[in-house]
Amino acid sequence: MQNIFILVFILVLSSCSKTTKSANQTDRKIEQNYDVEVPVFSSDSAYSFVQKQVDFGPRVPNTKEHAACAEFLAEKLAQFGAEVTVQKADVRAFDGTILKAKNIIGSYNTDNETRILLFAHWDTRPWADYDANPDNHNTPILGANDGGSGVGVLLEAARQFGLKKPEVGIDIIFFDAEDYGAPDNFANQNTADSWCLGSQYWARNKHIPNYRAKYGILLDMVGASNAKFYREQISDYYAKYVVDKVWDKAAKLGFSNYFINQPGKTITDDHLYINQLAGIPSIDIIHQELHSETGFGSFWHTVNDTMDGIDKNTLNAVGTTLLHVVYNEK
Ligand SMILES: [Zn+2]
């Protein structure tokens, strides 16, 4: 049903177009080709990668579960044909704790100067400080969605890149220490930059000197049933054309019930620092609930962020859109 609609839509567009005949033919050729050439995203595979992370337990920096998951992620990227770099960083948390952080990087087509950066955070929050039950406020979260889902989708993308290389260069970065930000009740001065410590470190110490990417895409909380991805405002400010590109592609694929073409809120997330410090125009595909108290889903920073909240349909919508964007880049 949706495919038919899209076909009709394209035909109508073509027939109304004022472009020359040859340009029209080129457009049609591209439209015909991209479905053939873009690999099919497996949501089963992505789901299993989320499950695998959750099976380690909470991935809080300086714990053995965190160390074990780091090894798993680096091994998987290598298995999927990426050139792997593990960037170690001692970063200082808001409370003075030194976090032994690892940014895990998988690169494809390293000779290609046209590069796309895909990223997600892989650590999980040490405290369920938004749980309805105050007894849980010091319990680490499982982070199936908050952390796990973005990484799961990118691991499945990496598996596909290993099977069929995109034309452009790709760098996947799993950033660490995103979710160790100061709790609301932490009485101290400036805690605004206490989140996203791994991406801040990388932005100041790129794994390759003078590293450049055309643009970046961050995935965060991309696993909930009926997730809504609004146009996050930092993304629209720094990289509107990328938001347009991704949301247009999602609509063409029939996913506009997930990718809502309306403004969302402004979210402090890894893409903020990749935009401001690294100078790479980057967007955040992030689940927002515009009318909830926190702005996020009810699972957010609670003990309920478990596999029960992960829906393969949502992973599929995000992963399929991402592959179509990436494989159409030249
Ligand atoms: Zn979080």
C-alpha cells in the first residue's frame, strides 16, 4: 500500500516537473536504482545487538560490565570489516570522578576523503534518577533504549557495510561517558557540560589529525514502539540540509509516522559538541515526547529502560532510512 503510494507520488512529481527531459530521465534512473542497490536492514539482527549489550548489564564507566561490552563492540566492528580504533580517554565527571572512557571507532573506505560520521553513545546512566520510585534513584539503568538501541542499529549498519561497501567513507563512533551528567539535585555551579564527555574529548582530540566529515548523524533512543523523531533544534540550526535529507528519505520510504517533519526541542547530546567543537554539521535522531514532563519517553532514566521497550519496527524504520541515506551518497 505504501509502496504504491510512493510510486504514484513519484510519477506525479515527474510529470509535473519543469526540468528538461534528460534531467528527468536521470532522476528516474536514480529512483529505480536505489531500491536495488541499498542492502536490506535486518531489524532482527539490530535487535540481537541491543540484547547482547543489555546482557552485559548496565555499562557504567569504570565497571567490569563496561569493560566487557567495550571489547564486544570493538570485536564486532572488526568482524564486520571495519578498521577499528579504540580511543582511551581519562575524563573528569561533574563530581571529580575520573572515568576511564573508551570511544570505539570503526572506519570503512579509509582512503576516501568524502566521509560520513555515524554515532551513538554506548555507556549507560549510573542512576535511574527519573524513576517514579525514589528507592531506585541510585540504581544503574539497563539502557536498552538509551544507549543500546543506537549502537544496535549502527552495528547492523556496520554488518551491511562489511558485506557491501558504500561509495563514501564511513566512520562509526560509539562515544563513551555521554550519560554521566550531573543529576538535577547536584548542588554545584556549572554542570552544563557534564554530559557527553566522550564526544567532547574526541572533538578536541580527533583520532586522525585534521579529520573531516561531510556531516554526522547521531542515533539516540531509537528503539521504542511508535517513537517520534521530531526535527531537533540544534540539528536544524547547524545542519538543516541533513535533517531535510534524512526526513525526506524517511517519508519516501513510508516512515513519516516516525520521522515527524515538525520542530522538536533543543537537546544537549553528543551532536552539540560535534557541531560546536569538531565543526562537523551533525543531526540527532532522537525520540522526543513533546508533551511529557521530561520531554522524553516515560522509560527515560528509569529502571524500565529494558528490552521490553524495544520494538523491531522502530529499529527497522531508523536503520532502513539510515542505509538509504548512506548508500545514496557519492
Ligand atoms: Zn540518557
